[in-house]
Amino acid sequence: MQKKRIHTVFRFWIAFVWIANGLFCKVLNLVPRHEQIVARILGNEFSRPLTVIIGVFEIGMAVWFLSGIKSRLNTFTQIGIVTTMNSLEFIRVPEMLLWGKLNSLFAFLFIITVYYNHFHLIKKAV
């Protein structure tokens, strides 16, 4: 029973991270730094629409994750996206990150959470 509760907390936390970053930070532009990071990495010309597109995909990731459809593929996709995005930011724009290069630690913790949720909790919780 305890693992089921932990799984539920992790599940909503993971979805919240994707929705908060996608909807609030990118689509609604409540954290303009996200668009500035996109502009620095991909160029100024289309930074706003690209930021919105990235945000919509992040919201889609939350929906896909909550749906439980192809959860193993979703887990590896999340890990790959977080690794790629944070590596690019770490290399190209570390000064723009909320915690600088320390952001990579938080990304790693998120990756561990996603992995643990799928491979250690989901099968035992259900």
C-alpha cells in the first residue's frame, strides 16, 4: 500500500513538472528566461513560436505520461528529452539557468524520479 501512495505522489509530481514548465513557463510566458534560452540556442527570429511549441510538447508529455499508454517508451522519452535539453543548456547557456550549472543536479534527480517511478514503483503499486 505504501508503494502505491509513493507512486501516486511521484506520478502527479512528474506530470506537474511537465505542465508547469510547458504551460506556465513557456506557453503563458510567465518565466521569460525560457524564451531567452531558446533564442540563445536556436536564434531570435522564431524564439517565441518555438518556445510555445516546446511548451505544448511538454504539456503533451504530461498527458501521455498520465495516460499510461506505452509507459516504458514514455519513461525513456522523458529521460532522453530531459538529458538532451539540460545538456544543451549546460553547454550553451549555463549563466541563464536558474541555478547555473547546478541545474544539472536537479535534472538528474528528476531523471532518477522518472526511472524509479516506472521501474520500481509502477509494477509493484498496481
